[in-house]
Amino acid sequence: MHPFLSWLLTHHNAHGCLTATPRRWNIKCSIRWPEDSAFRLLDCDRCPDFLQGQGQGGKRPDFLLFWERRGRLLVVVLELTRGAVEPDKRDQIAEGLRILEGYLAQSNRGPHLLLDVHAFILHSGHVSSVDVRRLQRPLPFRGNRLQPVVDRCGHYLGDLLARWP
């Protein structure tokens, strides 16, 4: 098992926030989730790590997706939205990346880990071109810049899951 995934399962064992399929899915997107024991979704609305700042107006994404294959770990910060994509969706992705960086530091796993990290905003409504460009501006992550993907109905996420690694 990937060392970071092993740490994550131990750290979140008592939280009840890890699942193999999403418990709530409020948009019209059909994603074919991997049927694999090394696939996990962390439900950020059920995770104490994300809920600590809730009273102060804290933001959080809907899910963090983790999938290990061939010694690599795919991590996706995932935000779901119906209808119009609000400006705070970018902040929610940024908070997910910040918490993920904290997890990597807590797990005592260095930058040598084989991680593929992506960020997706899945929606089932209309998003203007101006909003897409704004939402896709790169966000800081581990000293680099990560560009979120604005994905209508999960087509790009489905492609990523189908071809990874």
C-alpha cells in the first residue's frame, strides 16, 4: 500500500469520513468509480479536519479522492455544484489543497512520493467563459501551481479515472 494512503487510512479510521463511493451526489453527472480496494473518497463535510474552521466561515471542498495503482497515488480535490458556479468554489478547492499539504507534512512523507494531484469543479449547469477562466487560474500547491479543471458533467474526471496511470 502507498505509504501516504496507509497513513491516511490510519489517521481517518475513526472519523467515518472515508468511503468507496460518494454518499451524497447532488449533481447530474455519472462517474464510473473504480471498483478497487485502493480507491477511497474522503467526505470533507464529515471530516473533523475540515469542520474545525466551519464556525469562522471556513471553506472546504466536497471530497478528496485517493486511488493507488502501480505504486502511484492519484489525489483529486473535488467540488460539486449544481446550476451557477459561485466564486467561492475556487476558495473551496484552495482549502482542500491546503489541508492536503498539511496531511503530507503530518504523514512525514517527503516530496519524493509518487503523487498525481488534480483539482476539479464538477457542475451540471451553465458557466460563462469569463467564470471558467477565473476558476481555472492556478492555485499554489507544494511550491508549484495547480490549475483546477472546470468540468461539466464529469467528462474530464471520467477520462482521468479511465486512463490513470
